[in-house]
Amino acid sequence: MTFEEVPIQKAAERAQCTGQALEEVLEAAKDNETLTVGVYECAKVMNLDPDSVSFCVLAMDEEFGCDIALQIHFTLIQSFCFDNDISIVRVTDMQRLANIVGDKTEKLEDVHCVLVTNPADGSWEDSSMEKLHLFCEENRRLNNWVPEISLPGR
């Protein structure tokens, strides 16, 4: 292994860890009923109680480039997250995200935006959530305001 290969290997390992942490956070939020799915539903939560929002996931698909309304929504959501110090990431595998946050009996039509809100008791003690917040903070320092995370496959 050469010196140049070391950072690449660590970056790949970090990406895998971050994807796994995101999956764990989403599954825990789903179990705790602190998950909001859908652009309009997320906008309502952000408008009514922005302090309750802990994390935001934006999902893009192949139709994103053609949907101007969705692009405008994403821009507004990103701006809101930046203004309210909410960690935000982007994923490209909408089907995988839908499988994680969805219910087996229902088909989710809009998983373009997913919010994780704070539990009713106000505490969120989760090492996976801490990893995600640190990942977002590190990326902001590098001027990568909305980092992309790959969800692990099943």
C-alpha cells in the first residue's frame, strides 16, 4: 500500500460508516415515531416547530433535474436548515431510503425529504446521530454544505 492509497481507504471506510449510521438513525427514529416523511409534511413541521428538528435527509432521483418545483423546495429546505443549524445530507438511492423509512404495507410516494425530530422528552442520546452531526460539521468546514451519503445495500 502506498502513502497515496491511505486517505482513499479511510475516506471509503468513513463513507460506509456514515451510511450505516444514517440507516441506524432512521430506523431508530421510525421506531420512536420521530420521523416525518414527505416534502410538504416536512415543511409543516419546520414551520410549526423548527427547534424540534434534529436532522434532515434530502433524496434525489433521476427525475430531480427535470422537476423545477422540487428543486425550489430543496433550495428552501436547505436554506431553512442552514438558518436553523439543522444538519442536512443528501442521498441518491430513493428506493433504499423508502425501504428504510416506509412501512411494508404502504407505498411511500414522496421520500424526497425526511426529517428526524427530537423525541418528546427532548433528549437524543445516540452515537449514530452524533457521528452524523460530526460528519456534517466536518463537511461544512470544507464548504460542502450538503454532503452526500450512500446508504448501505441489503
